[in-house]
Amino acid sequence: MKDHNRATLGSEYLGDEPAREALGMQPVADSIWQQIEADRAPDRSKAYRPSGVVGVFGKWGTGKTHLLNILGRQIVKDAQKNNKPYLVCCFRAWEYEAEGDLAPALIRALVTETNYPWKQFKAGQGPIKPAGGFWPDLKSLRNYAWEFADLVFELGKLSQAPGASIISSIGQRLLKVKDTENDKEAPPPVADQVRERMKELITKITPDGGRLIVLVDDLDRCSPPNIVRLFEWFKNHIDSQACTFVVGLDHRMAAKAIVGHYKGHTLFSGNDGEDYGFRYLDKLFELDYEILPSNTAQQMAMDRNEMDGADLCDWTRTMIKADFGGVADLNRLLEIPAMWIPRVILRTTRTYKLAIEALIKPFSEDPTRVAGDLSRSYPFWLFLISSMHHLFAPDRVENFVGSDLKDAMQKEGMGSLLAGGTKFDSTDPRQRYIEQLNWLKIEPLTEDQMRYLYRMVREKTPRSFRNPDADDPAQQGT
């Protein structure tokens, strides 16, 4: 399988070897796996069995892909160590967005070796069944899946169109996908036939007495019709005790996609629409886990960016060989939930590191000289702008760096420059970020200096900068 490992959490790819765990997610993965095994065990005595769809919820950048990778690798290791008949398939929904229908794409993905990572197969033989065997007759299995996928694609296109006879003809063709010959009974409803064909496919793929776990990622990045189409597929056509789907997505985005898709068919008023979206998800995901930001993300980001130090302030002191203004303010900034989002802090820290290194490079013999050009508080402002760059739209950041910060502090607070006259949702961590800025009292840089730092952040190739009032003309540049 192609190596997709980007080596950082911020660009982790479903199916990678999990990056070194530094976010405390292993207990969550353990809990999910234990719950799946308990709820889906074939010998379970309870009459009620929950849906085979598990949700891993969290906003973009909170580490859903990372958690899915930990979970998938753990299941594979458990299967190989204890000779359990488990297989783990990865379905990266966003890669199939252009196909227009994710349901047939999912069917084809289930019989594609590259979607079974972590050395579950041998070259040319298909995925290994942990008990020692392999998929029987891989060509026949694929033909079955491809024919089924083509029919599902046609059904998806025609299901909204008038003409029951057309759908009926597809139903007759679905019957031919079966292994048995000449079923003389009246054909069952098309939905039941699809459900049965899907169950047969999963049975063919799954080792005898075993389990198929399908990890679904990046579904929330797809278009609303595709999101809802796959949700409907899970709800109406998945009925196999041998298969569990674990879906990572931003449930807030998914709820909005559901409301947008059905708004023409349902009357909403006030907050009814949003509530409808979440109730839909409650029906689909009877077992779900939400990933919340954690203040351990700062150390994770430093580890991934190879930054030695107790924290970011300590690393900065070591690099510039001096203390700097705004240490307390930087620590307060790092306590804001927006900075606990793994992808945000990872990318912000990377940007900050590159900028600091480039800024002090011309003064390698005496990095403290930079402070004489920019003011001792420049590391705080550099980190602040780096974080804004990864949190807010460019026009908001441009407005901030191009405004009179002193004037803003004396009036509504510096956070008002980022708000742009609007207020983020109360659950959006950026709102807390803005409110925190309104309390800052640190001496700001000049507009030229702020613009220089912002250009440095954007280009990551800093140019020489000297304050026109600098004492040493020989060091002045453009």
C-alpha cells in the first residue's frame, strides 16, 4: 500500500501507522473497542442489539483521524496476536466525493486491498484472514461487488424520479446478483433486497465467525447530499452482526447538512431545524464518543516539531537567549480552548518555530539584538499572529494587523478587531479567543512591525526588517 504518512497529526491520513500518542486518546480507543465487542458479540443474550454504526464526534482538527488510526491498529494487533478473525477496512469518504454517490463507492472500497492497512494482506493474495486463510476467489468477489455497486448507483439516481416500473426492474436485476437460481417467489421490496445483498457481501468478505470493522473518515467534508446519502445507506441497508462502522465526523457540520438537505420537505421554525439535525444523528448513532480539546496539545505540538523545553515560553527563551515581554499573556493565550485543538496548536507552533528561527538567523551570534529592533514583546505578537492565521479568515487577520491596536485597546478591546462586528456561536472556541484579547494590556508593536510579522507568517520566508529608529545604521535593511 502507498505510504501516506505525513508524520504529523495535523495531516494524518486514515490508514497510517498512528503517530506517537500524546493526546491521551488510547483510553478512548480502548473504550470504543470494548463496547463494540460487547454490543456486537454473536452470543449476546440480550434481545436488543444496537445499530452497527458508532460515531466519533469532534470539530475539525480535534484528532478524529488520529483516534481512528489508534483504534484500527489496536484491533489489527489484537487479531494477529490472539488469532481473532477480524478485518479492518478504511473508507476515506472525501476521496470519493466526485463520484456523486458514496454508497457504491463504499461497496467497491470493501473489496479493495489498499483499504486494508497495517499489513493485513500479502502481496497478490488479498487481505489475510487472521485464522490463516485469504479471501476466496478474489476475482469472483470483486465481480459480485462491482455489479452490486453499479445497481446501487442506478437506484440512487432513480429513487427520486417518478416511475415505479424503473425501480421494479432494478429490483429484478438485484435478484440476479444472488447466488441462488430462479427464485420463483414474488420479489421482496427493493430496499429489503439491497439490505440482503449488502449482508451477503459482508458475509463473503468477513472471515468465518469473525468481524469486519469499517473506519469512515472525512465524511463531514463531503457535500450535504453525499453526507445524507451515506447516512440513509447506514440507516436502511446495513443489517449485519458481523460488521460495525465507526464514523469520524464533526456532528455539528453533519447536523447542518441534514437540515439543509431536508429543508424543502420539512417545515422548520426557530431552533427546530438544528434540533432536527441532532435528533437524526441520535437515531443513527446509538453509540457515540465526542473528542474534546485538551490542554495536553501544547506538549504534543512541541514534540512533533522537535522543540525542546518545558513549554513554548521556555523554548522561546532558549532560542532568543533572553526573557521576553508578554510571557504571562502568552500563557493565558495557550489556556484558551481554541489553542487546545490539536491541528490548530500543531500548525501554529510550526509556523511560530519557523518564523523565530528565520528571524534570529542573521543574528546567530547574538539573538538578543532582534529585541532591540522589534521590542522585547515580539515573540508574543508573533505567536498571536501565527494562531490567528490558522483560526480566522485572512481578511479578519489583515484588519487586525492593519489597525491601531492602542486605540482598539482603549475602546472596545483588541478582540473587536477580529470579531468584525459579528459574534461567533457560544460553542465556537474562537469566541473565547476574541474575548481573551479584549483583556490584553501588553504594549503593542507598530503597524509596520505587525505587518512585517504577518508577512513572515504567511510566507514563512522572512525578509530583513529593521526599525528606522534602530541605533545601528549598518544593520538597517528594507
